[in-house]
Amino acid sequence: RMLQVVREFAFEALEAGGEAVEIKRLHAGFYAALAEEAEPELMGARTVEWMERLAREHDNFRAALGWALENEPETALQIVAVLYRFWLRRGFQTEGRKWARAALEKSGAKDAPVWRAKACRGIGLLSLQQGDYEAANLYIEESLRLSREIGDKELICYALNSLGAIRFAEEDFSAARDLTEECLTTAEEIGDQIQISIALNRLGEMFYQKEDYPAARQYYEKAYAIAKRERISAALPIYAHNLASVACLSGDDEAARLYALENLKGGEELGHKTN
């Protein structure tokens, strides 16, 4: 909020007093903690609120990442492991891939395996959204390997679901279904409602691809019902879009109109650039 000239003077004073390094360390730590606080909120009922907060703080995250990459790479890894969701939805795919790649390269291969698995998933999904399937496969497979190594079933679910999304984009529908069904089984074991809904939605997409619209609609409706019940705000516009499409192709014009309006409203509230 300072004027540029005041900010420059303040920074020069910090440098002269020998306090700049400690202030930058504290700044990076604060934003790593903020990212960790944001993580459970970015798929829940407060998604809109938290996406806006991350947007306001984006320049601070950039500054924190710039310092952490040269001084505390694990802190940078922690930030990108969460912030990729913001980059995905707000159209910062190229920038997000740059930060995530740097954090993965700078940090040690054995450091913070949970954050590393999440960061690999993040850069993999950013790559997928840009159509770079080679990079997407490389990073998501590494995320799955790390997730299995540490035995974290939630992370395993995310990686399986993400690999399913890649196989679906590559039109390898048999492999996509196998991965998605494995994810669904694991998600049901641990009661992960977010992953259950994502898997059901992807199975719906597969039936949609086969032009089996009644089956697709059933899966979409199950995914949508879970997202409504659990208030998974980030997923609702996607599911509404899919329901609008299948309703339109099924001749249910009124349902298609209502779901399309819900998709538009939800996407605008979340500030999505990719809906």
C-alpha cells in the first residue's frame, strides 16, 4: 500500500540496518503459512473468498517465491504445492509452471515428500491444461510414485484422478476408466467426498464420449449432488456445465438452460478464466 518511492526508501533503510534478510525470511514464512491455511479452503464453501484473497496477495507470493528459491527452496515448494489451484483457475498456467519447476529443481529430491508430491501434481495439471501431455505424464506419475512411497491415500487418489484426466485427454479411454475407478474405490475407503465426486464426474465424461447420454447424466447428477451437499464450490460450475451439455443433447432444454446459467454464475463468482 506504500507509494513506490516510500517503499524504496524503507527497503534501503532495512538494507542499511542489516535487517533485510530477516524481514524477507519472515515474509516468505508468512506466505508459506498463508498458503497452507488456504489449501483446505480452495475446494470448499469459502473458495470464492479465498481465491480473492490469493489474488490480492499474488504479488506478495511472487516476492516470497523469488526469495525462497534462492534461500529456502522447501518454503517455495510449500507455496507452489497449494498456489497451483489459483494459477489453474485464474489463467496463470505459464507462470505457475515456471515457479513450480524452479521449486522442484531447487529443493532436494528427498525433502518434504508430501509437498513435493503436491507440487508435482500441480505442475502436471498446469501442463495438462496447456496441452503438454508429455510434461503432464512425467510430473503426475512422479506424484503418484511419491504418494505411494509415503502411503498417503488422499494423495494417491489425487494422482490417480489426475492421471485419469491425462489418459482421457489422450483418448485412451480404457486406461482412463481403470485409473478413475481405482481412485473411486480408494476415495470411498477413506471417505474423500471431493475425490468421489471428481471420479464420478469423469466416469460421466467417459459415457458422454460414447454418446450414452442417460448413463452420463446419472454419473454427472451423482457428482453434482455430492458437490452440492458438501459445498464443493470449485467443482459445481464444472458439473453444472456437464449437466447442461448432456441435458441439451437429450432434448431437455429447460434443464440445459438452468444448468448453463448456474455454470456461468458460479464461474463468475470464482473468477474463473477457463470456464
